[in-house]
Amino acid sequence: MIGHWREYAAEAVALGLFMVAATVCTVALEHPASPLRAALPEAFGRRLVMGLAMGATAAAIIYSPLGARSGAHMNPAVTLAFLWLGRIRGGDAGGYIAGQAIGGVAGTALAAALVAPLAAAPEVNYVRTLPGPDGVAPAIVGELVISFVTLSILLAVSARPATMRATGVVAGLVVMANITFEAPLSGMSMNPARSFGPALIAGDFSFLWIYLAVPPIGMWLAAVWHHARATAPSRACAKFHHSSRVTCIFCEAQPCTTT
């Protein structure tokens, strides 16, 4: 396990950068003192801009050297789904999840320090994910649906030689759509580490159980669905973006061209 520390560190840094971007963008779009907030008075418009920013961030990380190194899971639910599919060893899955948890906390703490005290404003709230005004049940359903749909799409796109290079772009578009349309229900997490970091920094774990439990269930269902529909034995690795220039701990640097 310790031999793959570079991959685990890449996961930590990748999610940490994502959390910094999420916090800065939320301050820019939601803090009452922000000129951008005044220029975009409609919540839908602000969510669309936020979706574009975070979708671009996700895609950039996937195609970056960090993403090439680790595969850019950035999400314990994704790692657990790959574990169920047999694409990642148990020890490596533990290392990935530990890295993701560290990255979620460290990235949120760094962002909070960079934009203090703006990150603590109620409109920003350390980018915590919380149920929307309709309550817990819609938040649970929303998290389940976006977790299932997102991983189903990414597994399908990354499995085909004709589309696998576009996986990062597709991931960015899906993140954009989720933020734009689903965020009013649950805050759009689908990532236990992404939700845990802000909850820890804020010192408030209200409703965290939703974001720890539901995304892994949704992505496990996506993995089950993908496996059931596979027409050939799986040799694919646990990377969304594969680069033969980086030694792959999953498929020994061979191009990932199978389901």
C-alpha cells in the first residue's frame, strides 16, 4: 500500500484543489458583498455559472498530471464502486479514501484561510452540503439519482475506445448539469469526502449522514448496472483518464480500451 503513496497524494491534492475552487467560486457568487452576486440576482443564473466553473475545474483536474497519476476519483463513492468492480485492490482503495478525506479537509481549511472571514458567512457556510427547503427526503432522492446517473455515464464513456478520451469533458458537463439543476434539492454533493471536509471545518455535522451514506449506494448501483450490461470480461483500470506516460497501478500502463 505504501508503495502507491504518489497516487494517494494525488487524490488528496486533486480534491483539495477542487474544494479551494468551490469555496472561492461560492464566495464570488453568493456572498452579499460580491459584485458578481449583485450582477446575477437570479439563483438559477448563479448556479449555472457555478456549474460551468466547477465542471471546468473537474475536467481540468481529470486531464492534469494529478488525474493521469491517480485516475481522478476524488470521491470515496467512486473508489468503492471500482472496488466492487474489481478494478482496485482493497489496500489501494483504503489509501485512496484516506487521501480523499485528507484532501477534502485540507482544501476546505486552506480555502477558509484564504478568503476568511467570507467563507464563514451564512450564504457561503464553508460550502457545506445541506438539504434544500423541501427537506431530507428530496435530498436523499436527489443524491441517489445524481450518483447513479453520473457514474453510469462515466463508466459507459470511459469503456469505449471511441469516447474514452472525452471522459473528462463529459464529467465536467455532468457536474455542471448537477449543480445547475439538482443543487436546490441536496446541495449537490455525491461525494462523502467533499461533504465531510466542510462539515468538519464548520464544526457542524447536521445531515452529514445523507452525504456519507447515499452517494456510495447510488454509485454501487451504477457499478452493478454497468457490470450486468457488460458484454465482455472486464480488463479496464480504475482511471477516468489514462496516460501511458504514467505507470498505472491498475493495468500496468496499458491503454484502457475495454469495459
